Amino acid sequence: MPGEGAGVARVGPNAITQTAAALRAAGGETLARAMFGAAGLAPYLSAPPDEMVAEQEAARLHAAIAAGLPPAQAAAVARDAGRRTGAYILAHRIPKPVQKLLRWLPPRLAAPVLLAAIRRHAWTFAGSGDVTTTAGRSPVLTIARNPLATPGCPWHCAVLETLFRALVAADTHVEETACCATGASACRFVFRRGAPER
């Protein structure tokens, strides 16, 4: 049964609930049931989790989408779920005075403050993974042994991009330059300003 098991690494429920919303937006209830069924998480569609969930459950869902849909559609669903997760965090998890302060600060000062806050709450999206951050002109966030990794990690990129665009600089884009899902020891996310490099 989803949600059972003590002493297991956990992540925030948005990794599942916002993914359900993205699947429904992309293909209705049929697509959502197919992907949740493939992950063994069908009960969550009628009874969404409202507390931390086992990271393995979220990992199975993200992996089922990456494996079960064409690559472009899988990435689009993951990005949508990530944007929805970021929007939820902005609406419910980061106090408004803090958001106002970050928006007031110049980006070079706001970025390390937001990165530090993300690192402190990393267990919500990284579970048992080890998160480190590096400030600078192009800040970097790294998740070693990322349990939710899928090729390109579009969900993670979208979550991080949504937060940075809202609170640091609207022209931020996040690129994953190494990925656990393709054999790297860590997922490496680089934050850049301006148009993405092609």
C-alpha cells in the first residue's frame, strides 16, 4: 500500500501530487491512471498524499513516465509537474516577507540566499541524496545519488527554475550538465542568466 514503511527516506508529496496534475493536463484521467498504475501507485489518484512519501514511490512514478511515454512527452509532463511544484512552494512554503526581500535584493545577493534555503530543505526533493551548492556567477546545485533522477531531470530543472525566476531573476534558466540517470555519480544543475545556450 502506498505510504507504508518506517525508517525509509522520504520526499515531499508534491513529487507525486503535482505529477498527477500534470498527467491529467496532458492526457486526462486515462493517462494518469496508466502511469500511476505502471508505478504501482494507483491508490494515490483517489487519495492523494498530504504528508511525506517514500522516495522509492516518487522514483517509481518518475521512472514510469520516463519509460512509458515518448521522450518529448515525458519531458513535457515532468517539466509541467516541476513548474506546478515550484508554484506550490511559492504559494505555501516560502513566507511572503522572505519572498519580498529576495525580490528586492540584487540577483548576485539573492541567489546564494535562495540556494542556502533550498539546501536546508533539500530532503523534500532529494530524499536520501546528498545536496551541495556553490555560489558564483553561474551557481551550481548538485545532488549526489539523486533518487528521482531521470534523463535530463526535467522535473528538478523546472522546480529550481520556477523558484529562481520568481525570486532572483526572471531570465534564469537551469541546465543539467551531469545526471545520475545516465551514469554520473551526481546530478549537476547550473543556473545561468539570459538565453539558453544552443
